[in-house]
Amino acid sequence: MIKKPFKIEFCELMFLAQVCIPPVPIARAMFWQDLCDIHYHEMSQSERKRMFDFIVKQDNFTIDNKDHDYFFCRFYKFNQYDIKCTGIKGSVTAFKYDGKYHKSENLSINDAYILKASLKFNIFNNISQ
């Protein structure tokens, strides 16, 4: 079953994300995972940046927490890569997490198929490569 994002105003989504920062009961934790794996793709780049900047400043956000680390890796602009793989035309967008390139928390790209990984954004001049 493919989950589809529900329609919500961005400011409301930010508030919801704030109250769902782990550790929380399971229903909120499931939303947190959906925020990273589903709603991320529905946001514009500026909304992703606003979400990232807002969440990482919360008092209960710490990179020592695995769920927080995953959020950081997923939303951090300078952790987004274009991956060229054998057998695929073009490139795949992924992020680095736990030493691998990921499409989602439970889906990583096998290193044996990676031809090239390049940052999507230039850290020094903040423009797309």
C-alpha cells in the first residue's frame, strides 16, 4: 500500500512536526517518519529549509537521537546527492544516512551499482551544480 500525503497548510505542518519530535507515542512517531519519507517530497526547497531551520532549533531536538539524526540527514540541504547507477538513465536523488545513500529510511542504494555520487548543491556558493 502506497501512502499518499494529506493536504495541510505548511504552517500547520510545521506545528504538527514540532509536537511530534521523538521520543513520542507511536502515532506521533509514525507521523515523524511520514514527514521525512512522504511529506518531504511534497514540499518546495524553501519549505524544506524552513522546516529544517525550525525543527533543529527546538529544545527537544538533539542529533544524538536516531530519529532526529534521520530528520537532519533527510532535510539538510547539503546532504542531497545525484547518484548515477548502472542500468539507469539519468540520476537518482538520494541523501547520505548511516554511511549509505538512501531514498527513504528503509531503502538504500546498493554501493555495487553506484557509478558516481555528486552533491546537488554547492556548499561554497549555495547554488545548484
